[in-house]
Amino acid sequence: MSHIVPLVLCGGSGSRLWPVSRTDSPKHFHAVNGGNSLSFLQETVQRHTGKRMRDPILVTNARHAHYVRAQLDEIQVRGEIIGEPVARNTGPAVLAAAFRALERDPDAVLLVLPSDHVIEGDVNGTVHAMYDAAEDGRIITFGVRPHYPETGYGYITDGGPIDGYDGLHHVGEFVEKPPLDRAQALLDGGRAYWASGISMFRADTIVEEYRRLDPISLMAVHHALAHRAFDGNGLVLERGAFEKAESLPTEVAVFEKTRAIALAPLQVSWNDVGSWEAMHGIGTPDAQGNVISGDVISVETRNSLVRSQDRLVAVIGLENVVVVDTSDALLVASRSEAQKVKQAVQALNLSDRQEAHSHPTHRFSWGESHRAFSTEACDVTHLTINAGAALTIDGSCGPMHLIGVRGDLAVSGEASPREPLSKGLRLSLAEGRDFRVENLGTTRGEVVLVSNTHMVELPVAKSGAELRDELRA
């Protein structure tokens, strides 16, 4: 048996899990169980390593490629990253990965995986059992037996067994997010499965299906890959060509139209974790039914999810609520209404609130930044620099000042000599020039960065190693 190439799709913004998940740090980069647990992405990658699995290909927004690389490094997994310059849904992402896989192996078999689901059970056993069918040109979509009439999932109906492949079935039909009565009928009929988002096929099979069904998107993605660029994390598709591909999921573009489609049921516990209610469902409850993460005191509170990131949270006399506290935003909602968090995010976006897009704290290879406060006139950011590390500050963002707080620090600029930045000393940085801040000591140093203009993001030049090693917020 040849090896299988896991293809992990890392798109989406995950607004339903705000305030943890945000535009600049979507759900799949965050810890499943809070604290120091593995992220959704890391659990997905680790689930499909080992026997018969090659190093993965990961497709992500080009702006998030450094997060993907850092998370792979944390779990010591090699993988190739394909950066999308613009979101075009899963179809073009899968097609780009298929072309890339064929450059290395004309017989490559891809296993397409969402990066943000929680699965318990032997997925790979079923995957390996279906390998021969994929080798023979079948496009296999994996389904999960439904337990209730969920209206937010897609369904696949069983069209009967396929001769010659034990456990493989014809697809009767695809049903996308049915109304409650239809979902109940599908559940009662006993021949429908939730669409897990996992699929497997030869890379050349999906390319040929696109050639037949959507040749315009095929050529657009092919040109985008042919004119790719490389950065410190992986390759980046050419924007002008890629944005010409039709923005459709693979299921709509190919699966619903091809005679090669087949269904393989999975015997696993599966959850796409699309809401805080779902997060409560995958957690381990205490004796009162509460799922708690972080520094939390619970008094006479039942059947609730309480998650604290940085500070103490006390809940008293509550029932069936969601409380999620981050350093700059607090969500309090009833569990039954928690899916409406998307409305709160929409309101934040309309007001152009920073809390919709990014967290105030970010970790880098050189240390950590924390935005202390921001106004229309200035930004104040606390920087912690690791011993022996350095960072480059981009001077194109306007006038800035550095104030030394602690450590053996030095600052140098273009054609400027190195100057010490001792405790309490302030250095003004000339506009339009880059400056390098170094920690020459053996302990962590601290600096306050003051900008005279409002900054959308920290003005750190993310070159090479810095960008590659930046950690998730």
C-alpha cells in the first residue's frame, strides 16, 4: 500500500466561538480544552500521523501561515503549508493541494480533513480499509451516524452497498442543513449520516473531475500554483489567478455531480464544535454538570460552561449559562442562546472594534507583546524580550518611543550606532526607519512601546525566523 497524504484545511474564522476565536486567530488555533492542551489543529494533525501517513499538506489563509508553522513545530511534525491569498472555499483549496501532491507523487492519495473537529475513535482504521477503493478512482466521503435531528449539519443518505468493497456504499443524496422535520425524517429512516467533512481520493481523480466539471477553476488554480511565491513558512498562491476560481465547497463543485462518489460510515464519536453549547458537550463535567477551565470558583452553579483565560472568575447561583472570559472581552449567555454570539461579532465588526479581530497578547520567537491600551491618538504596548533575542520594529507606522523597563537592552537603527536602553530611559524612533531592539542579557527584558498614532497591529517586521516561530495568541 502506498502512503496517504493528510490534507488539513485551516480556513474559516470561527466567530461562533468568540471571544476566544477571532479573525486573526480562528478556532482551530486554540486549545480544545483551554489552558495548555493541544489545539484543534494539533489534535487533527496528530490523529493522522504514523503508519502509512505521509507528512501533511495544510492549506490556510496566507496571513495565518506562521501560526500553522508554529503549531506544527510545537508537536514536532513536518508539513507543507499552502497559503491562500484570498478565501475561495474548500474546492480550490483541495485542488491546489492536489496539484502540489502530484508534483511529488503521480499516485498520491489525499485524505481531506477539517482542522477544527473533535473525534474519538478509530478513524484511520476505516480510512485504511477504503484505500483500495480510492486507488481504483472512487471519491469517498465519510459519514457519521446521527444521534439527533441536527439542522446545522449536512446529511448523506445510504444508496446501498457497492460490490467488491466491504463497508463502502453508494450515495443516495446529499441533503444540506435540512429543516427540523426533514432532519427528523432522515434520523428516523436510519439510512442517513452526518457529513463529517472528511473525504479521500487520488489527487489525479479530483483533478480530472474538476477538468470535466469546472475547467475554469481548474486553470485558475493551476496558474496560481505555477506562479507561487515562497516565504519562511511555505508557498503562497498567486492572487490574481486564484481569485478567478469559483468559490464553492468540494461537495457542491464535485461530489454532488460525480458518479465516482461513495459513502463510508465511520464508527466514531464526532463533533464539529460549532458553538459554546457544543464545547460544553465535549468537555468533562464536574458533579454539578459544569465544564470549567482556568481559574474559576463555582458556587451553586449547575450545567454551565465557565472558561477563564487570565484572571479569576467567580460564578454564583447560575444554571445553564456560558461564561467565557478573555483579557479584553467577556461573554455571558444562556446555553440555549449561545449560538447567537455571531450577532455580537457582527455588531463589533460594524463598530470596527479591535475585539472582533485580534487578541491583545501575542507570542513570538523573541518574546511576547501585550497591548496595554489604545486610543485614537496613541497605542501603548508592553514588550517582553527573551534573553539573547531581538526584534525589528517597523518605523513606517509613524513616530514611536521606547521606554526601558528591565534588562540589558540595546537599540540600533539604519546607519545608527547601538544605544543602550536602560531602566527609565526613553528613546525616540525616527519615522520611516526600522529599528532593532536586542536583549544582551541572560534574563528576560521588558520595554514599553508608545506610538503617537493608532496602530491596527504591532509594528514588528516579521522576517524569516520571527514569522516562522510566532506562537498563537
